[in-house]
Amino acid sequence: MTTQQQDPHFPADFLWGVAAAAYQIEGAVDADGRGRSIWDVFCERPGAIVRGETGVLATDHYRRYREDVALMRDLGVGAYRLSVSWSRVQPDGRGAVNEAGLDFYDRLIDELCAAGIRPAVTLFHWDLPQALQDTGGWLERDTAARLAEYADIVGRRLGDRVAMWMPLNEPVVHTLYGHALGVHAPGLELGFGALQAAHHQLLGHGLAVQALRAAGCGNIGIASNHAPVHAASDAPGDVDAADIYDHIVNWTFADPVLRGSYPAPELAALLQGPVEDDLAIISQPLDWFGINYYEPTVIAAPDSEEGTAGVLEVDLPPGMPFRPVALDGYPRTDFGWPIVPDGLREIVQTFADRYGDSLPPIYITESGASFHDGGPDADGRIRDTRRIDYHRAHLTALRQAVDAGVDVRGYFVWSILDNFEWAAGYQERFGLVHVDYDTLERTPKDSYHWYRNLIAAHDGRAR
């Protein structure tokens, strides 16, 4: 890939966006009545986060949001995908509303609208109020009902201005990393026992969709992480292992939403509660489906001779019926993730093939890469050529899916700002805008200017 390649072109109504998440950028964790979240607590666990870093300050977006919205306005994006901090709105995750917290999002939404940017709101981006975790978190069915209550509160306050809604972000990652492997908050190591947390998140999604619609909100979807899964070889053991993994990480989180069923009866049998009744709620009709894509996965049987890769960043517990292996032959981000643009085309096409006419329009609600580009050079520039190449190549692959007839409506870059990258702390930088974590000064990177020109070329305003 080189920066001399031609940029792909999309239909005139294609939505260009950027994304971020509350705990990763807001800071101000003790401001204006905000309650504690599971990430506040997890960051205090020794060794949990690289260099012991936290989101206490992050990029100070809570106080600098006007500056950040101005950057988005100058970028020319049509939408900003943000998340609301649940514990800022309901400090205990239930009951009393913290009006000061809602006021912040009122101001942010107004600022976006004034800048001509459509707000796209995620309600739960992994930052569960700690008070709910103390009573069982997503392992408890009641937490799903609490998400619906919270959705009602936010929907009634902001619904007149929000253009897109997502009750959940990446339930598979929150389940796998937070509940099965313990490397994200809340730090549980439940293995397959984490599936109950997955089911309750999906139930919460369905209940929240109902609550948002009852509050008069529309244009509702989900932001769900998906990627192709390939077997390491044609050996039956590797093929079976890849199929199991594919069912768990892809279709366990898409089939209930889009088909009203789990992909395998063995999975549903592991769950507690009135699963069939829940599935009728989980599969509430959506206006669109959001796919977050980063990398494909190659899977081998546990006893395969294929070499092990650090695809999941941690070792799987003993007894797992699959094992990630190295995906060779591709460049990698500085986070170590393989760069496979065609995987985006493949997963989008797979969704179209799997769900057919029942698949609503697709948005790519996240795609991005971490590169350690350093700060501004002597000319004040951050020459992040690799990030430009990454997005250009992924958009080119996405255009191929559109040309093949898949209804894709938009693309959100992850992320607008360098930010707190969960357990990796601040060493990973995904942003179009560089953040100096000592001064909090924002510096648009070359990728920001490239994306700005790409958007402008689509709306006819050369810059």
C-alpha cells in the first residue's frame, strides 16, 4: 500500500464519521456527581493497565469538548459516534438521575448540532456503574432492565437531536475480555460461564430498543464487533475448531439480534432463564446494523501443530476447543494486529449472504489502527502515512462490497483523538488527532487532513 493510490468513491449520501467512547476521552471521573464505573475500579487493580495508567484525566474531553467538536467541524464529518457514561447519568446505575451529568450531554449534543454534525449515541460502551457490578453486573438479569431504564432517561432527554442510537458496543469483546478472560473490566475469568453475561447484554439491548422507541426515538442499531474466521488448515480438527470459534464470536452476537435464535442449541442450553421469550425481545427490528472491524482470526484445534499467535493478547484458559494461530504475510499495526483490508469486504459480504433480505443497512461503526507516530516534527506535522494507507485500503475493500450489492451506508473512523486504550493505557494511538498527554494539546495528523479531503471530494468542496 502506498499513499499514491487513488481514493475510492462512494455514493453522495454515504455517511462519513468519527468515533470515541466516554471513559477513553472524558476524564473528569469525579466531576459533577458522576458515580464510579467498573473501569475506575479495574484501573486501580495492580498490573491491570500498562504502566498503571487510568482514565482519570484521559484527554479531558469533558472540559475541552468545544475544542474537539471544532476539530470535527473542520474535518467535515457528517456524524460523531460518542458514548454516554452511564454512571454520569445514573451514579448507581438505577433510580435517581444526576441532572448535571445529563446537562453535559445536552451541551455536547447542542454543540454538535450547531456544527452540522449528527450525534450518534452509544449507551453502553463497557463502563457499567460499579454499583450494578456489586450486585452481579451482567451476570444478573436485572442489569438488562436497568439498561432499559437508563435508555429511557437518555432517550427522553436527548432524543429530539440524536440522529442514530446504539444501545450496545461490542458485546462480544466485553464478554470475552471482561468476563471470560479477565483482562478488561470487570476482570472476571469465567470461561464459557461468561455466556450468561453475553445473553443479558443482548437482552438489555432488546429492552433498550423498546425503551428508546417508546420515548419517541428512531434510527436504532447496534455496534457489534465482527470479523472473518478461518481454519489454520483443511484438517478436520482445525475446521471444526474454527467453526466453533466463529459461532461463539460472530453468530452468538448477531443471530439473536437478526434471527431471534442462537446459532447452536448447545449454546442456548448453557443459558439460564426464559431464553426463547428473551430472544423475541432481543430480536427487536433494527433500522441498521453496525459492524466494527479490525482483523480476521485464524483458528486451529488445541492439539494442532500450527504456531500460536498473540491474536487475543492473552493465553486462553486450558480446555478451550480452539486456539488462535499466527496470520502471516500481512503488515501489522504497532499494536501487533494484522492489516487485512479484504477482511472488511469479506465480513460485510458474509453478513449479506447469511441474512439476506432480513439484514438491515450496514454501517461500519468502527475501523482504525494504532501507529506510534510520535509528536509533531519540526514543521509541526505528524506524518502518519501508514494510517492513511490503512483507511484507504479498507475503504477500497468496502467499496468492492458496495459494488457487489451490499447496502453499506457509512464509515466511522476509530478514533477522532488519541485516547486511553483500555488495558493498553496510552501507548496505543488510534487517533486522527494527536494528543500530547502532558499538555493535552491537540494536533491534527496528516491522516486528519487526508480524511478531510476525502470527505470534501465527496461533497464537492475541494480543500
